[in-house]
Amino acid sequence: MAIGDIIVGIDIGTSKVCCCLGQINKFNQVEILNSSSVTCEGLKRGKIVSSDAVARAIRFAISDIEATQDFIIKSAYVNIVGMHVSIFKTRYSIKLEDKYAGVSQKDIDAIIRNVGQFEVPEGYQIIDVVPSKFITDSRITDDPIGIFTDFLEAELDVIIADKNVVKSIGLVMQKAGLQIDGIVTNGFAMRDIVLSDEEKNNGVLLLDIGAGNIDVTVFKDNGILFTDAIPVGGDTITNDISIGLEISYQEADKLKKQYGLSRTKYIDNDYSITLSTYTGEKNSKTIKCSELVEIIEARVEEMFELINQKVEEAGFKGSVVTCVIAGQGINSINKSEKTAEEILGVPVRFGNSKTANLIKSECLGSYGIVKYISNIKHSKNIGSKIVEDVEPTFFENVVQSFKSLLGAKPNNIRK
């Protein structure tokens, strides 16, 4: 990566589209310039159901950021839900022509290019190749540049995705007027902002719980073992409250945030709650707090049971020694990590990002994409495409005014 590189990350979620703009500073670290969030309902159960709605939200989010910059964004990195992704592990080695020349970027490129010969299952395509470690004559490392060695071997995670889903993502980006720089799985997007190096090495279950999906990812030995998604989330809990108590969705969401607990046994004071939008036979209704929590408890338990089943069936339960919860889906449900510990059987914590004061909390996913791309060690070209936003000169303004009088369409001054 080069100083000044601009990286744009777009996170397409169930309830919103978020965009984050970062730039590589003189310390080779990513500096956040801006972020934006736009409501969107074009994604359901991890699939794009309205390309126009998603494209419109992307365009609005990008425009919000462009309004604060002196350039126009032409491309971006975008996320993909784990249910559309599979991981294959492979190894490849090369013999160096000159042991004392040291490993170069060219040698690493040769290894990664070889993965293009990887036999991909029908209906899938490679979207990412991630080296987890390199092996030389003398050591195992994640950065072999400059090491003197006769041979270089790499352990690689090959990320493949459903071709039709990739095509859908490409379509919405095209409609939004953007090219795709790359596609990043949700697990990788959140990895570098909520997980410690120790967790990534020892074995961790990362749960990115959003409004409508839970991305389930297992990391170990600094590599990715498994990723998938479950089509439930924070909105599922809100919907259950709305139906169960016969109240509006808006009031259900408010009550969830105000009284949310993962189990009734954690209730200290069983408050009375008056339902202001009750739609039953009577005009109003008063319930106990425990009635609300019972609904939340059933859904939260079901969520973690589904997660546990998913990891067990995939055969990676034994690789998990801890669990980290990210996302905004159940952050308002107090003690939900305790319920997770009881069901998953491992220590659980909420992932705390150090960027909370820099960007909006709902934009952590898009920031994670930017962070992940900026951390790629073995690539020279990671920047998104931008063009200068050229201000029209006095002469150009006169010409445009003259054309308007003649009924001609004005030119686009932005280049």
C-alpha cells in the first residue's frame, strides 16, 4: 500500500447501507476521513431482493461522503454475507532462484497467482486469497519478505462465493455508478477491529449479529476455518415482541431497548408496563416486565442454539475456545453474553472496537472492510478509484448558461 491511498468500504446490511472512507497516512495506518449510513430494505435473509433500492442507498451514502471531499468516488470494496461463501485451504511452495537474494514480493505474487489454477466447484468463483502463514528454511512467519531461504511455502485460505450472488452485488454497484475493487466476507471485515491476535490464533467464534442476519465465523491459527450465516437477528426479536404483545413494531423496538434482558431470572424488579399501541380488544393494556422478557428469552436462546448447531454440524466445535459478539443486533439485550456462554459452553464477550469515537457505531462493518484491506501486507494496489472534483471556471459557467437558454442539456462538469 502507498501513502495517500484512498480505500472505500461499503457494507450492505438488512436495514441499512453504510459507507466508510479511509486514507493511508504517513505512518502506513488507515485514517478515517468520513462515514455515512442510509436506511435500506433491499436485502432480505442475506439476499438482495431489490437491486434498485440497494443501489439507491449506496448512491446516497457515497454522495454524503463526496459532499465533504474534493474528489468523486468511482469504486469501492463491498461485503458479502457468510452464507454465500465457502473456504478451502491449500498449500503451495516455490524454489527460489537465489537463496541470498531474499524473499521478494514477486515470489509471493507467484504463489498467489498459482491459486488461479485451483479447481473451483461449479457455480462458484474465487473472491479472495488470504495467506495465513509462510514457511521458509528457518522459520514460520506471516511476512517472509527479505528472508534468505531455498524455498518458500505458503498456507492459503481460498475464499469462494456463489457466482449468482456476486453477479447481484456487481449489478447494484453498477447501478450506483461504482466499480468493485474487491469483495470481503463479513467475518474478515469484523476480524481486525474486535479480535485480539491471541483469539485469532487460539480459536475463536466470531458472531456478527445484525438486524436480519448472524454471520458465523471461526478463526484459528490466524486463518479462517469456517463461515456461514443464519437469517435471524435483532429485528426478529422486535417482530416477536410486536406480534406477541399486539403492539406496533416501533413500540416493540423501544421496549426491547428499554427493558431488554436475556433471561427472566435476571429481573430485579418486575415493573408494570403500559402498552400505548395495543391493538387488542381493549384500548390499552398493562403487562409485567417479565412477560416482555419471556419473549426475548425464547428468541435469544433459539439464536444461540442455532449457532451452536451450525458450528457443531460443520465440525468446528472443538476448535472454538472463546466467542466474541459483534454487531448491533442484540447489544441492547443485557446479559445476552451469559445466555451465549450457557449454550455454547465457552467464555463469551462483546467485541469493543477502539474506533467507536471516530465513526458511527452502525458503520463498524464498513470500517472493518477498510481496515481489512489496509492490513493486506502483500499487495501494492489496494486503493479505490477516485477522480478530481473539478470546479467549473467562469467561462464554463457562461457556456453552460448559454446552452440552457438554447434548451441544451448541461454538461457534467465533474470529471
